[in-house]
Amino acid sequence: MERGRKDNPTNPALVFAARHEFEWRAVDPLLVNDPQWQYADPTQVINVSSGWLADGWNVGVFHWTQLADDDDIAASWGTPIHTEAKIWTADRSGVKMRWRKCNPDNTLIFEERAAAMPTKPVKNLFYDAYKAALAQYQGSEIRMVGHSLGAQLEVATAKLLYDDAAWPANRKPKRIALVDPYWTPPQSVNTYKPEGVAAGELTRRYVRALIQAGVIFERNTTSEVNENNFGDTNRELDSLISNTKYDTDYLSGPDKIFDRHTAGFKVYFWSRAFAAPDECAQHSADRCSPTGRRAQSSVTTAERTLALMNPDGDLATEDGALWEQVAGKNTAIPEDDAFKCTNACTQNVLVSSPASAFKSPIGEVFQAWLPSDLYTVQTINSLPNAATLDDTAILVLALPKDTAVVSTLQAFVDQGRSLLIIGEHAKYLVGAASSTRPYAATFGLPFGSTALLPGCKLTNQVAIRGSMLGFPNNTVVNVAGVNTVSGGTPVLQTQNGKTVLAVLPEEGERRGRVAVAGDSNIWQGCADYATVNKPFNGVLFDWLSGRF
């Protein structure tokens, strides 16, 4: 196994294996030195290992090119059945562990002499090379990345490592990425069946065992290489570890299937140089509301990757989800990517002191219209730590004023997530005001807005004054149940039979005032705030769900 330029035994380590015949540049011996090893976009020449090396990672590559370059395409119906068999067995009939070599006249032949062939399958050769390369490793994080057939090779080798009780725990992989993995068609009579089952099924069995041992998995799909009976889609694996599906529209030439296939590991490695992509929840055909959480990439934290792999937090269930790309589809660069979650994706809402938070008028409205099919509410007793916030779409706080947490809250807002603060925190963020007025502040609503909403109450009447930034087309807020407004320009419209008010801010001020009425209660402003003169039986604050 070849090592990269970094060789610090205490730094995190990346170990990569691929099925090399698809794209020989992927395993060029100059992987980490030659900037031309990677073409995620045919118009760009980028060394995608640079982000890992810059972050201090050790980078190792397991080369098995000459063993992988095997199959007679005509005889195998275009599928690499012999190469896959070599991963699992050294005794494939008629194949054994033969390997390609180059004659002096530059022709390629198979080396099939028994004395010249390995006696172990590739998974065991990888196991031996892995242990030799990491025998002195003293760090705490090893990540395996397997592309194409290399994905099942990584899983098979990881199983050997975890079955080896004498091998130190810190030298076993903690995270395994399966990037556009490939398995041969299980229905083919020529496909080798390791342990009596298809390789895709055995991969799932091993993945289950490794998950129970604490390994975190991730999967991405960039091509149709497993479709149309050319391979095994292995969708059952998605229920175990989830799947992030890329739409690589920028690769559309005559070899687009193979180009998109090899893009899998290139995009994964390149993503190290950028922030983790945004996640959104699509509630209608034209709206994908940011959840404030991160989707999957190589830079996504282990904690978030575990949550993506196992949305309900119960390893005994198989509830993996599918994330599909909705932005950045026409470019190779990962920087502009975003993904929507298509199933098994509830958004977490953390609420501190629910009794206090939901007693306020704004809190009551928020609680009443928080759709249970989109959000899971959890109670917290104090400001959560950063790892907890990473999985949170909306944070509701009713805590005493504490300036020490403001920076944490600001970081939460900067990530585009929603924040509702009720009480002294809101007053502190809003600025000086009468201490008798209850305040609420919201930031980063699901539309991608940034809002600051102090509220004041007269008896059972409440008005909300909004200082808004960041809505598309300068829209301040969308609420149902409003019939008058002062300050800013009101725009009334009807969507799905409900009245919606979009208030545009004053020119140059980006500020608008909005008063709302819902059910049979009158919500009225105080001081110079806007006033609603009569009740309106509409849906109040349904914009929180991103649906109309």
C-alpha cells in the first residue's frame, strides 16, 4: 500500500481502494503528487488530495490494478465477475489470482503460473498491506474510502480487521465511505457467490456487523452503473446506511456512465476543501426549505454522519434515508451543492423550558402550528452543545439573559437555521426596551430568511414588529391571517385557498411592520406598531412549515 506525503503516526489516516480498470488515473502511482490524477470536470485539472494533505491527513492507496484488470468483457457480458470473485476467493475456477503483466513488446498478457500468483484473495492481501502500513499508527481516526468494487473490498477487509481481536482498536477504521459502489448482478449464473450469497447481500451482512461494532458508514451514488441489470443496485443497503445521490449533469459525453462512475471518488475527495453542503426539506414542487442541517460529504462531522446513517438513533432499526441533489448539478465543484432529504427526514426542534417558552403568545402560536409530520420536538434544560445543535433545525429558548451564549447563537444563525428566543435573551438581542414587554426573536426561518421579531402584548392582543433580512425578492415575511398592515408595502395573495401576506420593507431601511390575527383572537400592536382591526380566521404562522 502506497503512502501519501503525510506520514505522521498521530494524524488521522485515509485509506483508499478502487476498482482501477475503470479509470487508470485514479491509481496512478503519483496519486498524491501528480495534480493531473483527478478529473472531476473534464475542463479542470485538480489534485483533490490537496485538501486532505492540507488538513494533516495521512493518505494511503491500496493498489491492485493488475489483479483488477481481468475480465473478458464479451465472456462476462460486460460485468467484472472475475475481478469481483478475486476479492473474496483465490480459487475461482479458470481464473485463480491471475494478473496482467506487460510484455517487452508492450502487449498485455495474464500471468497464470501457479508459482507467480498470490494464494490469498484480494481482501486478505489488503488486510496484510493495511496492517503493515499502519503497524505504528498512534492516532485515533482511520477512514476507509472504497470506490466501485473497492467499496465491497473495503467492507470485506474491515470485517477481517474487526474480527482480529489482537489488532488495536485505534488502528481499525472508524468510518467507511462507499462511493458509487458496484456489485455484479446477483441473478447472473456466472457471478461468484461468496459464502453462498451474492456479494451485495454479503456486503449488507458485514455492514450490519460493523455498525454494531461502532463503524459509521456513508454512501454516495454518482452514476447508473448498477442499473438495468448491469449491476446490483443494492437498495436494501440504503435502509442500513442511507444514500446521497449526486446528479452529475455536467458529464454528458459518450462515456458518461463511466465518467459519472469515476466522479464518485473524485467528488468525495474534493469536497474536503469546502464546507459540508446544505440540507433542505422539499414541501412543494418549487420550494426546498433549508433545514439548517448539513448533508453528507467527506467533511461532514462523524456525529452528523451517524445521524444521517441512522435517522432515528436506534441501530436496531433500518431506517436509512435518501438525499438527492437539488443545487450544483451542472458543476463539478462541490462548493455549490445542496441536497434534499426525500424520506425518513424529520427536523429536530429543541425547546428549553417548554412551560415558559410556550406560555407567551408567540410561543403558543409557534407550538400550535408546528407540524408534527415535519418536526420532532425535544426538551432541553440548558443551551445544548455544538454537537447537539448540528442536528437541530429550530431552536426555541426561554432562558435568562447570558451574554456568554450569544456567540453560540450567532453561529447557529450564521448556518441558516431557525432560532426562536423568548424572554431575556430576545430582549438582549433586540436592544434596549421596556422590561415590561415580552420579547421574542427569530432568525433564519425555513425560507432562508433572517428575522428579528420583538413582540409586545396588551391584554390578549399582540403585535409583531419585524426587522427582516435575506428573503427572496426582499420579502419580509409570509403569514396567513392578516388583513391590515402599516409600515412597508403589503402584498396580498392567495395560495391553495389561504390568504398570505408578504410585507416588503421600506426602501433603504429593509424594515417592515406586520400585525397578525388568527382564529378568533385579535392580535393588536402597541405604541406605533401596526394594528389589526378585526379578527381573521386564517392559518397563523403556517409559514414555519414552509407550506401553504
